[in-house]
Amino acid sequence: SQTIHQWPATLVQPVGSPLSLECTVEGTSNPNLYWYRQAAGRGLQLLFYSVGIGQISSEVPQNLSASRPQDRQFILSSKKLLLSDSGFYLCAWGRLAVSTDTQYFGPGTRLTVL
Amino acid sequence: AQKITQTQPGMFVQEKEAVTLDCTYDTSDPSYGLFWYKQPSSGEMIFLIYQGSYDQQNATEGRYSLNFQKARKSANLVISASQLGDSAMYFCAMREGSSGGSNYKLTFGKGTLLTVNP
């Protein structure tokens, strides 16, 4: 069965500090990978998605970036965090070969920027 | 315009009763998929049920069923025999385009907070 991991689970960072959030998927190959952000009390906003190694599409221009160095690894980064970067970050994976095209989510990382 | 609209910020239901969570969508694409996710206080998004635009029958998954009314562009989630553990945020989402196409993205509504009372 497939599992998706995210770390760290929680993170408190000062404004202007760098960020690196990691997501890994097990039990599947060549998944589509996604980064979402959820602000407090809000819905999910798609930040980045990737259909393969080194292939990143950005949905929202901002000070965040994403990379996919390996097939089942997806990293969200920032060189300098802003207060507005606080939120709950969710990684998800999906496979188009599955008819439902369902995306399955990881446990999330709660980021607080002070 | 919003693609997914959930008009109920919060809903209350008594344990063991049924509840309907509303979702309307907006798309001009003839091929699309509709999803419901549950988000408990822990934060993880849990997939519940899926309905494809060409599916002839309403989707069902255990206590969850999707009341799909294509002409009205609505995809309401029905939870039967509510349990205390059903208390959570519920999100409706849509994927536009057919499987294998270039659109891999889900668009989410703002969610409905369901509280099940004992």
C-alpha cells in the first residue's frame, strides 16, 4: 500500500529565515506530487505540482519554490520566510492511471512564522 | 467566479441522524471529477468519495453517498447515521478535464464544519 510522509510535523521559524519541508511517497512509482497551503480557517490553495523528476509547475507566484530531486521526493523551500507564509502545508500524491484521479494527502506541516 | 461553492460554513446534526453537506460547482468542461474530503482536527485530509461527470449512478461509499445533480451543477455529500467521529471539516473539490489530460489539479471549496452532537 502507498504511504506519504511529511516532516517536520510542526515548525516555528523567524521572519527572514530559510525553509525546507520534505515530502516522500512510498509504495508507488512516478506519482504526481502536489504542495498545498491552508491558511487558518480557509480552504486549500495549490502552490506547486510535479508530474516527474525536475518538472515543477507553479500556481501562485511568491517567495516559495519547489523541487523534485527524486521520483518520490518533493521539497518545498524558501530563502526568506514572510509572516504571510504561516499556515498548514499539505503534500499530496496522485496517479492518472487510476480512474478516480484521487489525490491522497500526507499528515501536513504546521508552519508558524514569527 | 468561484469554481466550488460550499454555502454552509457550519452544520450541526444529532448522532445517528443523516446530514447533507452542499456543494455547487462551475465548469464548462464536459469531463470533470468531483471529490469530497474530510479533515479532522488533526489536519490530515481524508478522501471520502468520488463522482465522475459521466457516471450514470450516484457514488456511494459506506455511510457516504453523493447526490449528483448534473443539470444543477451540485454534488452534495450525504452522511447517513452520523457518528461523533464524523465531526470535522468537509471539503468539496473538482478536477476539470479528462484522465490523462494536462489538467492534474484539484480546486477546493472553503469547507463546511460539521459538528455531531450526542
